[in-house]
Amino acid sequence: MAKANEERKKVKDDLINRLERLGAADTANLDRVEKYMDLWDLAREYVKDRETRGLYVKEPNGNGVLTNKLNASATELVKVCAQMDKLYNSIQGAKPKPASEDEADEL
């Protein structure tokens, strides 16, 4: 568990550092990082479930007979990864926050 927390912290810190280097570490972009990390946690849970229960699981059909069905975690993982890619690209493409008039006056 500690290793997973360490890895999570590294990923989050890396994303925040990228935003800081771009000069785009504002509230909206930091919120994107939080959403990305929520999805990252969810993806890890789906992977654990797939590793534990397998790609196919026995579930009862409408008649109560057990049949092999695709583990829902497998299909949900694909959707979560797609959303993570979108958020990652929006973080990567973040633009620096324009200087406000107050900041421009200070210069």
C-alpha cells in the first residue's frame, strides 16, 4: 500500500511541477490534476479487480443460470483511461495564466 501511495504522490507531483514550469498552476488546472488523480485511483482499482477476479466472471443470467461474462472492470477501465488521456492532454496544453492588471501595475 505504501508503494502505491508513493507512486501516486510521484504522479501528482510531476503533473503539478509541469504546470508550475508552464506558469499555469492556477486553481482550475490544479483541479484538473485532482480529477486526474481520482481517475488514476479508480483505474488502479479496476486493474486490481481484473487481476483478482479475472477477465471473465461467473454471473447469473436472467434465468439464474451462472454464465461467464466479461468483467465490468475491464470495460470501465477502457473508459476511465480515455478520460484520463483527455485530462492529461488538457494539463499538458495548459497555458500560462494571463497577468492581471494588478500584477501588471507592480511590474
